[in-house]
Amino acid sequence: MKAARYHGPRSITIENLPEPICNDGEVLVAMRACGICGTDVKTYVRGHPLIPPGSVLGHEVAGVVVESRRPDFATGDRVVAAPYAPCLSCEACRQGHYSLCEDLFESSMDPGGFAEMVRIPRRIADQALFKLPDNLDFMTASLTEPLACCIHGLEALDLRAGQSLLIMGDGPMGLLQAVLGKALGASPVILSGITPHRLGFARKVADVVIDVSTQNLVDELKLHTPYGPEKIIVSVGNADVVQEALELVAKGGAVNIFAGMPKDAMLTLPVNRIHYDEIRILGTFGFGPQHFRQALDVLAQNDNVLKDMFTHTTSLDSIEDALQASSRYEGIKGVVLV
Ligand SMILES: [Zn+2]
Ligand SMILES: [Zn+2]
């Protein structure tokens, strides 16, 4: 089978790999769509400590079952699979912190989504392999994984209907959070960013869009949330933006550091505000199987608008061009159609 093999920064070759062998309890999936994620782009551009050369990238996987060695899936089922599932027995899992499972990446799909076939190991098939609703196409279904991360992020913020939500960042994650915030009844949903074509999509889903390259964020926010946004999710990997969020958030509000931050980034905490205004600061990473399941329902109900997030589709053969385009922030979301 054909697969895009990663050999190190800026080096991917299309190779013929042996088809994975489907063992007891596992499922073999013929890939149909695999989203191109920020992690794939970062790994391609400058490498990744956890992703060794020789790997096949891609983890936003949707396809068709071609072999099943378990009773709950059959050949021909249209499915999405999560890239990981928790072990359910470590201390983090016992506490219900599934994204912090010590063993999270121990069991992963083989070889990766940028290939013609993937083997879904038993642990993932048990917890995070789902059949697609009929109305959901493979391309849109490949958003299940990033959307699951967003569901985890907004759940941790305890976002409730009627509360104001500020999303700082106009990347695919921020835009998904805007769709999700609306679906959860947040009001108003406000998104701030700097990239014109991404803000254009945001205008279709958020109540208020602020272009911080031309508008003053503080002034604009005052018009729509006189007391400040009740919940803020920071979806751009810049600690200065987190710092700003801590000043903007309403009394009793919460800030989620959702985006990955540079390793040595530090904050100056307004400790007086945190105490007297009862501000919560938190972070979330990844998702649990329950978020993955919920993401599929949100997608099925919002697929018309979410389809428009895909601005470039590519084949396995031209995946390097697509990764390069994404690294230049062209378009919004890219997807490999196999
Ligand atoms: Zn992803
Ligand atoms: Zn665990």
C-alpha cells in the first residue's frame, strides 16, 4: 500500500509499505480522509520530540472498514477512529483524566493516517472507533479529533448557555470553538484574530469578530461584554495573549490555556485579581473517548457550515505541497483524500 513516510524536517517520501495485519479485536480501515493538523505541519517543518523519523503522520482519520476481527464492526462500515485511547488502569485514568493517561500513546493506529490503510488496535477500537451518521461525509468526519479537543477545552471552562465566550485565535481550532460555542448556547460568542480569510469564516459562525490588527480589542469587547467575557479560551500559542486574557476576563470568569505554549514561556500573574475576582486559570490537552463521541454528534448537526473550513484538498502524492501551504497559513484547513 501507498504511504507518506516522514524522514525528518522537510522530508517526506511516498513509499510502498506492507499492508498492516489485522489481529484479533482489531479493525483494518481503508483511508478516505485525513485532516492536516497543526501537529503534522510543525513536525514536517521542524521535527517533533515524540515522532521519530520513519513514522507516517496524520491522525484525523476517517475511512471504511475492509477487515474486522471483532463483532461490533463489519466490512463496509464507514468509521472515524481516534489516534489514541486511555489504558483505563493508570492513576490518571482512575481519576478520569483520560488525556493524561501515562500510557496514552502506547497503543496507536498503524502506521498513521497518511496511508491507504490503517490498523486500529484493540484499545482504540474498544473505546474510540465509531460508525459515521449517514449524512456525514468522510472529509467533514475527519474533524472529529480536533473538535473533540475543543469539546474537552470548553467543558473544562464549564461554559454554560447564556455565558459570553471569547476565543483568542483564528486558526482551525479557534474556528471550531466558535461553532461549538454557538452549539452550546454561549452568547455572545466573540472571536479575535488577525488573518483576513480566517476571520471571514469566523463571521459566518461567531456573533462578534474582532480583527486585532485594525481594531482595539479592549474597546470592542466593552461594546459587547461590559463586564468582560465570562469564559476565555486562548487558541494561539503565545503567552502574551494569555497575559492579556487574564486582564480581560470577567469577575468569576475562567481562562483556558488551550494552545500549546513555548516550553520556557512564563506569565506574570495578577494574584490580587485572581483572589478578589475569583478568576480560574486552567489548561486542557487532547481529549477523552467521551469527547470524541460527542464531537461526532456536534459534527452531524453542523456539517453544512463546517464543510466550508476545508479550503484545500490534496492526494497522498502531493502531501508535501499541502503541508507547505499550511505552514504558510494559506487557507483554513487542508485534508488528504485517499
Ligand atoms: Zn489533530
Ligand atoms: Zn491510563
